[in-house]
Amino acid sequence: MIIHQHRKFTPFNIALVSIIGTFLCLGVFLHLPENLTPILFEPAINNLSGIQIGGNLNPSMNVLITLILTILQAFFLNKLINHYNFLGKPNFLTALMYMTLVSLFLPFLVLSPTLICNFITIWMLTKLFNIYKQADVKGLMFDLGMIVGIGSLIYFPFIVLFFLLWISLIIFRPFIWREWVTPLLGLAAVYTLLGVIYYWVDRFDDFLAIFSPFTNEFSATLHVDIYDYLVMIPIVITLIFFLFILKDQYFKSIVHIRKSFQLLFFMLTLIGASFYLNDHITINHFLLCAPPLSIYLAYYFNYAKTKWVYETLYLLIIGTIMYFQLA
């Protein structure tokens, strides 16, 4: 069955993950709109450069490029989890779960700023998981501050993940004030350089407008179709099962893995809280949740012992996705 096969670390699973990911995209290929113009960057970049990337793509090419990018992200994330031995042994469950989660909603399957930011999210996780093993992380934290700054230029609510850097220091490190300052310097370096460019072209007021989302009232609403709630039911059930597995395995894991799971929880919390920074919040915002949730789901499917339960549960997930995509 699918889960049992992906518990193995075999090159065949590279093709299998790609095939399953393509299959889960069939719904969007069958419901392509006539016009689909992606907005890949925040006004902070668009207003300055005037370059509209992706405007000439037809809808089918848009979806195809999205599929290729998500497959790449799935294998990058899978490589990261195998490198840090999150699941006890190398496998392809994380890649499978990522391709499943990015297929949950049709808006996830087209080009968007959050899709691009997931490359940065995975890059961040690579560095954050490495904090625990480093004697001196000031340079690493400066880099992470810059990475958050770059991500926020693509999708401004990404800036909230700056707090994840400080949370990671609390989780992984003793208090050293220099390590807390360096992420601020990294973030400031990005926006200082951007501010200088705006000032140079006599558009400093436009630069200040970049930060206007911080003045939004905490009343932004997300309009979600009832079917979007229904497609989440099998995922929620799997996450409940994950909590039971985590309870049994938590103290059997090494300290680094336990701390990393705490970090992923705070990442999900920050992503959920950051929606108010966008006046026109869409379901695409929650595509940022795919990397940490993929790790959680992969952990459950790796350690679940009753084969008919976990295999049936995964078939229910992909069956629900396909039903609501094609309905």
C-alpha cells in the first residue's frame, strides 16, 4: 500500500511521489480559469521594479510550474527531515505528506507568494534545526534575520516568523544577549538597503507604506467554502492520531528532536496569527503551514502500527481531496 511503500528509502519512491502529486492536481487542470495572472511579490518589490513576473503564463503553464515547484519543495523538505533523522530512518513520507497537503485546496495549486515563500521556510528550518549543535550562532542568527526580511518582501505576513528566531533561541540555547540582537541586525539590513533605494529614487513615502499592514485592525476575515472545511476533516483526524503517537514516542526521542517539534508548533501558531497583516486574506496564506504539518503527519504515518488504520486513513485523505476537487 501507499504508506508502507513510502516508509522505504528507495529511488522508486521519487517517481511515485511525483506521480501521486500530479494525480492530486487533476482537479485544477480540469477547472482551469480562462485568465490566471499570478502576483508573486509584494508591492515592496513590484512598486520599485515594475516587473510583473508570470503575467504572460497561460493557466495550464501556471499550474504545471506550480506542480514542479511543489515537487522540488517536497524533496528538499524530505532531505532535511532525513538528515536530522526525525523519523528514525530515511524514507519518503515527508515528501508524500507535503504533496498531499499542497493539494488540499485548488488555490494552493497555482503560483502565489506563499508558494515561493515555502522555499524560504524550508531554508529557515534547515538553519533553525542546526542551532542546537553550534557553539556560536550569532552569524547564523544574522543570516536568519536577513532570510525573514527577504521572505517578507515576497509576502509581507512572513515577517511574523522573525519571532520564531527568538523562540528558537529560547528552546535551543541559553540566554546570550548578542544572539538576540543579531537577528534584528539582519532584518534591519534588508529594510535599510530597501529604504535607501526608495529614498534614492525619491519615493520614500512608498517605502513607509510597506509597513501599513501593522496598522490593520484585528478584524480581517477569511471567507472559506463549506467544502474547504470538509476536506480538512481527515487531516484533523490524522493530527489527533499524531498526538497519541507523539505522546508515546516523545520521551523516547533524542532531545534535539523533542525541541524541534516544539519549534514547529510555534511556527504553526505564528503563521496562524499573522493572517491579519493582509487586508485581502485568502486560503493561500495557510500554504505556509504545509512544511511543519507535513513533518507532523509523516511522524504519525512512520510510527503508526495498525496497517489497515493508517493505510485507510491516507486513502480517505486523498479520496476526499479528489472528490471535492472534481465535484
